[in-house]
Amino acid sequence: MTGINYAGNEPVNIDIETGVRFGHINANHESLCCSIWDEVESHYTPRCPKCGADAIELDHESLEHEELDDYEQAEYDVIEFACKRCEYLYGEEGYGDEPDAVTLNSNGLVAEIDSHNDIIITKSHFRAFGRFASPCFPGGVTLCADGDVEAYCLGPEWFEHNPPYDVYTIISGNMYKIVKDMDGRLWACGTDESMKSRIREVRYKADGSLKFKGGTDV
């Protein structure tokens, strides 16, 4: 089962280098660890509070500082930015209440949380198989739906118990299924007949990459 690829032949929501698609799972999924919110970062872009234009820093070469003397200034604010369209100077007022982006970067995982509260995974050591998503996420993959489309996913450590999908990784060109034991340790099990009997512990290195315990890097 694959579903409909609403991206068609367009390279949308896919890692061009690896051919692995971006997967998504809702941030409120019942099996996710609450600690995931401790790792997210919110990003704010300053904009003119009057017209919404991108902020211009006061030392930008496009600004004639003699002209700024005639600009209106925001009250009770440390002036950091200017809007040439509105002739307005402002500071913290330019940052809205809602972030422009919410991201998650940890141990090789790169993801963002969109306005629908979906976690979109754009890079990961781990992969899962699901179905093509709706037109709202063309070319992407819904991880919690049965399917055979490969996509990046959250690793087992982000879940209270087991993820709602099977997790895999590629080590030295071979695909391994990854499981988590009761102590939170990750184990790799070979997926082809010649390697199914091989089960080895997988750990994160200091730089966020994966390796077998005492063995090969991912």
C-alpha cells in the first residue's frame, strides 16, 4: 500500500541525496515522550509591526542614518530595526507572539513542527515505512499508516515504550531493525536471512552519529 503521491514527479518533501522521503507524526501522539518538548527550539523573525515587512537592522547599508532622525520611534522600546516603508523605528515590538518556526535538532535528527502540530522529519538515522500523505503534505509520508514508502522517522528513544511503526537504520550498507529494551537501550537486528541471528547494541557517539557498541559506525 502506498497511497497517492500528490507531489507527482516533483522532488517535494524528499531528501534528494538519499531518496528518502520526509515522514510526519503528530506531536500529540499518545506514545511520544513529553520530554520531546524540552528539546524543541522556537525561532522568531522580526517584522515591522505596522506593515509586516522584514525588519532592517539599523546598521544595514541600505539605511541613510540622516533620514532616520525623521522616522517615528516606538515608545518604551530599545530601537534595533527600521521600516523604510512606514518610516518607523522599533525593537522588541517586531517579534510576534507566534514563532515562525519550531525545530528539533538532536543526535542527527532534524525536524520541524508545523502549524498543524505535525512533526516533519527531514533528516534522521532512522527510517520507517508508511503511506503517502494527504495533499497538505505532498510527497511526504504518514508514518502511522501501514504502507511501503520509506521515510525518515523519529527513533525509539522519543517514545515512552515502542513507536507506532517499525524502525530501521542502515549500517555498513545493511538494513537493521532497531528496538528498544526496558532500560532504554537500542538494539539492531539484521533483516536478511544471513544476519537475523546478529543482534548488537547501538549507541550514540558524542557527535550524534550512531555506532555499534564497540564496533562499526553508522
